[in-house]
Amino acid sequence: MTAGKLTRKVTLLAGGVGGAKMADGFQQVLPPGELTVIVNVADDFELFGLHISPDLDTVLYTLAGSADPATGWGIAGDTHAALEMLGRLGAPTWFSVGDRDLATHLRRTELLAGGRSLTDVTEALRTSLAVPSRILPASDQPMRTMLQTDAGELDFQTYFVARGQRDEVRGVRFAGLPEARPTEAALRAVREADLVVIAPSNPIVSIGPMLELPEMREAVAGARTVAISPIIAGRALKGPADRMLVSLGHDASALGVARLYTGLVDAFVLDEVDAELGPEVERLGMRALPLPTVMRSPVARASLARAILDA
Amino acid sequence: MTAGKLTRKVTLLAGGVGGAKMADGFQQVLPPGELTVIVNVADDFELFGLHISPDLDTVLYTLAGSADPATGWGIAGDTHAALEMLGRLGAPTWFSVGDRDLATHLRRTELLAGGRSLTDVTEALRTSLAVPSRILPASDQPMRTMLQTDAGELDFQTYFVARGQRDEVRGVRFAGLPEARPTEAALRAVREADLVVIAPSNPIVSIGPMLELPEMREAVAGARTVAISPIIAGRALKGPADRMLVSLGHDASALGVARLYTGLVDAFVLDEVDAELGPEVERLGMRALPLPTVMRSPVARASLARAILDA
């Protein structure tokens, strides 16, 4: 109950759905404005001539209380009239865009075209939707996750949505690096946080690109940091993180994730069902914190956030 | 009944709603593919970073059988979820854009950005929507109707939609002229038509800009041409044509419109309620054809088209 009083300024590194749920948990338990979410932008892409930032949108909608509870992404109750018509007009329809969601892409694209940074645009959007937490893109410069597969190199959305994650990932690179810089705001949010939290997002394609940004890994390593495992009992709750870990030579386990964060975090939250991995995690030089990490409801999100702040 | 057999190739010059209804009438009575509609583009504008062509859209939707019957523009049954969300995100909402309609703007803008001409893009859109008639923008180059009012010079959509036509129009110019050229396809459609029809659209801001394009007035004058009055009993059925005629020094009457087309048309259709103006119209050197011109229903559109072809 009193957790938020000691640790006030929390900065969360987040990808899409899992990261957004964790963000919502912290937003619920912290005083308004004390949470900053740094969001992966390496999944961003262009569709219909629009700049789409899937992870920023998922965090934005979730923190605005308007995310679709069935999927975790998109806007609850959104319709798809424009997408259906776009299909009739010959446009690709493999990426689901709701009508309200489309408005976000349009507004973002228009403001970016007017010369504003993605950071500024995101701030305008979250203010419009009365989101109390700051949402910061990890970078204002383009960086794109590219995946090596037997079907060739695929950009993230082609791999993830268009091809339904069916390709085995044999390598990953982040196009745009090392030119892309973390934003000053993001670096400052990490450096000035009482606690940096790495969300239970895919460590390779959601958290990975943010940590690859120059100075970001060092900033996170220098902070008081806790990470949460996105792998529970060897499986990702959502998405291909488990298969990706294996195909890239890691363990599809909380321990495998913890290894990726060695030297970076002070503590590691693994699900209570994986508690027996705790001692091995601790041998990596981090505290192991077994907790119930499945965020099935808004209440569960807040409970996890509170437990992390208490620990 | 046999009209379409003698006069097969009809080219219609059209603005928005009235022009689109006339186009639908001819499309109903002519063999598929024999109608070409040349459409005003001087009302085009940018909104949400998208290229919007209101008159092309109205003609497109009407000929696809999907125009909103209540308004004559937009798509029947369209929803407005994106526009509502755009408003929440701080975008202007004075121009009504439905969700399906937005798809058209998106697709057009994307294809234009890819380097295709407005003519090519319009052809792709009408083909996607299975419209049997050709729809040709009058020009592939930007031209914009600018109106002089006591509130200063206003672009057309600001005057027409945002300010609700409340300003008295004291002057008109077409920005982009004389650089803008009519398309080769539009000029050819006029020159090769068995009959050129000037729709009952606003003669100043819908038909006017097309006739101002280099070579277009000469091409129309050289063809067998009939115009239809948009003014009935001194009033425009829709829009500000009547007030605009008066404030620019013309008569708000079928005769006033006929005078604007002197030397250009061989025949002039005026509504039967204005039949007494016939002799004065004929003194301008054109046949006067009193007909029922109010197109209250699809059947009425076809009847008017057939009567024109018969006359």
C-alpha cells in the first residue's frame, strides 16, 4: 500500500502488449505523472503511406484505458470500415487497422510531416487522450528490426503479422543503428528514475533494440533496475519470444532471459511457477524475485506492479 | 428508347452533386463504357495530410451506386469513427470524412505519392469499384478556386464547408492557371464525343475552372454541346450558385447561366418552369430545350438524360 511513497519515479522499458499491461499496472499504483514509459520503435513501419508505431499505439491505448481487452492492442469497440474499403480499392489488408486507430496513424503522420519529432507527436497524442504517464519513443530516428529467416530477411511486421511468425528466426539486426540515437528525454528518464523496470516484453525484438541504442545500455546498467521475465514455464504468454530464443541459441526459459540481462539488472522477476530457477538466476548476479506475473486483469497488473515496488 | 443508339459517346463536364446525378442518368441510358465524365479538380484540397478530391469522389461514389442518397455526397451508410477520433486528437473536423470515404483519400494519396497521375489513380479507383464509365480529372496539375470575399481571399473548401457559404463572393480566380493543363485524355474525350454535355453544376466554380484550362474552351466550343441550367426559377437546387451569380454581376436565372455559355453550346436545357425564358435564350444563338430537370430520383436522372439525347 505504501510502496509508491518510497519509489516514486519509475521508468519502464516496454514493447507492445505485455509491456503495455505492465505500464498500466504501474500507472495504477503510482501517483499520476510518476511513470515514464520508454517504448520500442523498431517495429514501426509504413502502411497506406502512414507512419505506424504499433508499440507506441498499444501503450497509448492501454494507458488511455481504451485498448481492446480481447487482443491487448487496437481500440476497444473499434470498427474496420476504412480497412474493408481499402481492400476494395486494392490496398493490402494484412495489418489490422481499426477506424479510430487509423485516426492515430493519420494524426501522427501529419504532425511528423509538419516537422515535429516522434517524441513531440507522442506527447501530443497522450495529452489528447488524457494519459497521465509520459510515453517516450526510444528514438526519434528510424530503426527497424530485420529478421534473417529461410525466406530471406524480413522486416518485423512482415515476419510478425503478414507471415504469422511462421519463419524460424536465424538472426536479427537493427537497421538504422548505430546512426539512431536514443532521445535525450529517454536517456534522462532512465538516469533520473528511482527504479528502471524492463517489462515482460520480447527481450530480443522489443527490449533488444532499445538497449542497442548508444548510451542506453550503460544508462540502464547504471540505474537501479529490475526486469520481468516474459517466459513462464518455458513459454511466452504471447508472441514468438520462446521460439525466437531457441532458434537464436538461447534457453526458452526465465533463466535464458535472465542471462540476456546479466550485468544490466539488479533484480529479476520470474513467475512463481519458475521459482526453482531462482538460485540459478541469482548466480548471474541479480536478485531473483518469484511473483505471480500473469496479468490476466487490470487488478493483476496493479498487484504485480505493487509487488515489484515492495520488493 | 433508341436515343443511345444514335448518340453513343457522351462526354459530361461535371462538378459535384448535380454533375454526379447527371452522370448517373447518362450512365443508366448509355451502353456501358460510352460515358466519360470530366470532373472539376479546382475544389481539391489537403486535409489530414491527404489529397481530397471532393468532386471526383462524388462522381465516383454516385456512379458506383454507393453515394449517400440523403446528401448526394459521401458513401451511403458510412460511419465516422475515424473523424471523431481525429477530433479527439486535435485535428480539424469541419470537413465530413466518413470511414469508407477516408479509405479513398488514403488510397489516392498513397498512389499519388508513388508518382502516379491523378488520372491514373482515378482510373484505378473507378475500376476497383466496378464503375463502367470513365472518370477523368480535368487536369493532373493542381489548380485551386480562390474566392475574394469581405473576409479576404478564401480557398474553396474554407468558403464552402468551413464557413458555410456565408461570405459574399466578390471575385474568383483559379490558382495554378495558366500552368495547369487539361489532360490529354480529357481533351480527347471532348473532341471525340458525339455529344458534350455541361452538367447542371455551378457555372462559375465547378464548370468555370475546367473551361479556363488552356484549349478546353475551344474544344468544347468545337463539339456538339448542350448545357443544363443549374438554376431553376431563379434558385440553385443546391449550393450557392444563385447568390454567387448575383454578387459577380450576373443574373441568377437560367438566362444568366445561358449567357455565360454563349458561343460555347449549341443547345441549352432549362427547366420547364422557366420555359418562358426560352426565346431569350435562343436569341443568344443556342436552342432552348425546356425539360423537367429536377433529378429527385435515379429514374428522373435517366429520364433527363434520355430526353437530352432525344432532343
